[in-house]
Amino acid sequence: MFGMHQRVMAAILACTTLLAGGTDAQAPLQQTFQWRRAAKTFDANLTGHPLVNVLEDIRRQTGWEVFYDPGLRIKVDAEFTGKRPGDALKLMLGNTPYTLAPSLKGATKLYVFRSNRDQATERIEAGKDKARPIPNELILVLKKGRDGKALAAQYNADILGFIASHNAYRLRFKDAKAAEQARALIEANGDWGDVDHNYAVERPVAIEPVRGGAVPGLKLNLENLGKGNAVIIGMIDTGVQAQGMSHAEFLLPSIEIAGQPVHDPKVPSHGTTMAETMIRGLSQSGIGANNRPVQILPVDVYGSSELTSTFDVARGITAAVNAGAPIVNLSLGGTGNSVFLHNVIKNCHDQGVLFLGAAGNEPVTTPTYPAAYPEVMAITATDRTGGIASYANRGNFIDVAAPGATLVNYDKKSWHVTGTSAATAYMAGVAAGLTSRSNKSPTQVGEGII
């Protein structure tokens, strides 16, 4: 893990060093319960949720330490928006007593109990392993000369995806039992190839409107855009809404891996805000008219779905690299450790591609993938004081800490973006700018930042 100084805003130091020639299951509760970090308020639409599930989500989203009375057997019914913590807890807990103890030095503590605080003896532990293999799917990387269509027919599977450069197939079976039986037979045969689980990856969200907030102007040079020889950032994310963006001229035509996205035109998508955040990072790198241009290649791996998969993330990476991206931003992730995805990243890294990955928005030390792979620069988020943000991962796989909050413009309004996703996108913009300004390769720039 990074040292005591945490290398916050590492790009500022790296810029000087590099240019001077220095060293080179259950439905997620988040859908109905949200902590808005910027406003410090809660939204909820809960019906019959067990108390412990609600407390787990409070712990995960806020970073608070949460303790509860194991004798409590209540369910939560509440609907509200924009409530401060005290008001929100009263609405959710009703007559159940609680104590909320803010702290200037450590995490806020929440105790929920029947009659006195000493009864709150159970601690909510964040970061439980939520890796979710898609139960009726497998990824198969075939040996040379093997026919994926023949194998799919043999095991009554549908082919959902194919990556030609890796001879990799995404197969869907009738049910989980059929998938496991097929896996056992393929592995026992030993002559088809390698089999892996396909893990679900949730759609990232961390966007809030700002009332009356003004976004500072950016110092950007547009003269070289469109002239070729650009440093391309492959952005593996949701779709983007170019029409509402302030800096859409930096975008290349999108690649859609998972079908046509459906966006709410009034709200920026995660991909839209990540693109604007990258451009903000780029503006801090000092890129000038005589430097190579930088452009962003959006690769949408979600379409209109709330989930993507490690297979489609790998497809997105492959598409971005094949389109010429030497930098790949992964402001997404989960706890599913996919051997196949890791191999795709390793192969691209060996070709000189710099990967940046979000460490995850839970205050834990457990790894988030793909950020935790050694070939990926893992980035966590800092708060206004320069310390690790209360919600952010702080595991020993992390390489860099960067600001986890920024303002972006969309549709002539200001939006607050928070999380390790934003920190990662910012650093991707910085890395692209440093690559443009120097004679260094992206991977050399990455080594200089770390």
C-alpha cells in the first residue's frame, strides 16, 4: 500500500519528475436507499427490509461504524428524500432507540438498541464477499483448432459473446446445474481449453445535482484535436451523452458492447461524468498546443442494463486496445476475481497499455477487481483534508490516492461526482496529459506516478 504521505495528487509531483527525466443474490439495497455524500442526506424507499440489511447499507455507503442489538427483530418501511441523518433514522427506526455519535477524528458511530446502548453488541462488518458468478454461464477459452460452436451444441449452451483474439466464448446454459455439469466434464476432458466463471459487475452510480454550484473553467487547448496521433483513453463504462457535455469535442465515436444505451436526458450518466472528470484531470497536466492531442474513446459495456459482466468488460478492453487506446480507465469493479479478465489485462499490459482501476467505495481492505490486479494502477479517493475518504477502500493493493470529488457541467447545470471512480478518471486524464507532454510511454508515466 502507498506510504504515510499517500501520494495524494501524485500527478503534480510526477509531472515535474517525468518531464525532468526522473525515474520512470439479494437485490442490492442501493436501488432503494442512497446516501448523498455532497448534501449529507439520505433518500429511501423501503418496504419490509430487515433492519440488519438497512444497517449494512448505511455502513457501506457512509463509512460509519454501526453497532446493533442482536435481539432486535424489526423491518423497515420508509419513504423520503433529502433527509438529514437524524431525521432519516427517526423515519426508518420509528420508536426504536438509537445513538448517533459524530467524531472529528474517527468514523461516526451509530448504535441501535432496544432500551440502552450496551445492548448494541453486534458490529456491522462491511466488505462481505459479494462476488456473484452468473450461475448459468461460463467463459471458455478454447485451445487452437477447437470449435466453440460444436462445444456449445454438445452441451446445449447458447453463445452470448465471442472475443476472436482470445478465442473466448461466453456460454449460457439452461440452469446453474447444467453449467456446473458442463464445467466438470470440460475440465475432466482437458482438451477443450480453460473454463472460468463469468461475474456480474454492478452499474456504478455517484452523481448528485448541486444547487447554485459553479464549475471552475478549465484551461484546455483544442487546436490539435482531430489532427491524428492522439493519446487515446479507452473509457470502459456506461454510455455517454455527448449532447449535454461541456467538452464533447474530446470524445471519439462510442463503441457499444452491450446494445443501445437508454439515458435519462435530464441526468448525466456515470460515463458522461467520468469523461468530464478525465478532461478536468487533463487540464491540470499542463498540456499545450505543441503536444499530442488527447481524446477519449467511450466503450459502453452496460447498454440499458444495471449489470455487465467480467466477460463484457474484457470485450470492452479488447475493443479499446484494438482501436489504439494505450490508456484504459476502469471506473467500475466488484469482488469477482476472474482469471479470464486478468489474463486479458495482462496481455494488454505486456503490449504497453496503462490500466487505471477504481479501488471501490467501501471502507474496507478487501480487494476490488480489476483494480487489485498487479497490472492495474489501483486508485482510492481522498477527502478535503487529504486523508482517505470515509467511504473509500484502503486495502494494501492500492497504489495511488487522488481527490474523490469534483464538479462537472451537464446540460448547463452543475453536478457533484464522488467516489473512487472519479479519482480514477481524474488520474487517467492526468496520465494522458503527462504522456502527451513527455517522451514517455503511458506505462512509464504510470511507473513515475506510483
